[in-house]
Amino acid sequence: MDGTRPLTPQAFFHGLFGSQAARRGAVIRRKVRDVERFVGREVFLTEMRRRGFPVVENAGQFVIFCNTEPIRRLV
């Protein structure tokens, strides 16, 4: 983003899911404030549900598991 135009929701999701990590099915994170600013929390979570990707929130970050594998909390 060059700072002169706001990022559209389409551009946000394109950048998010176009990343190499997302394409590999890895874990990525985004700042909650950025998600809320560019697409809104509910639009974001709806898209994650549609894709079947689990998301956790911690310390102002969304952690997105770009796969449908189960998550186990160990500690």
C-alpha cells in the first residue's frame, strides 16, 4: 500500500491468501486493528469460516492457520 489509497477488502484478502505462507498452508498473523480497519472483524471471520481456517486472537494479533488440520493446545 502506498499510503495514498485505502486498502480494499478484496485487496486485503488477495494479499493475505496470496502470500507464500498461506499458499503452503502455514500459519500467518495479522494485527487485529488492521483487519478491523480494512475489512472488519465479522467479514474477516466469515471468510475464515468459509475457508475452514481456524483463527485465534492473542496480544492484538489474529493467528490464522491456513489449513484445516486440528489444533491442539499443549500447555
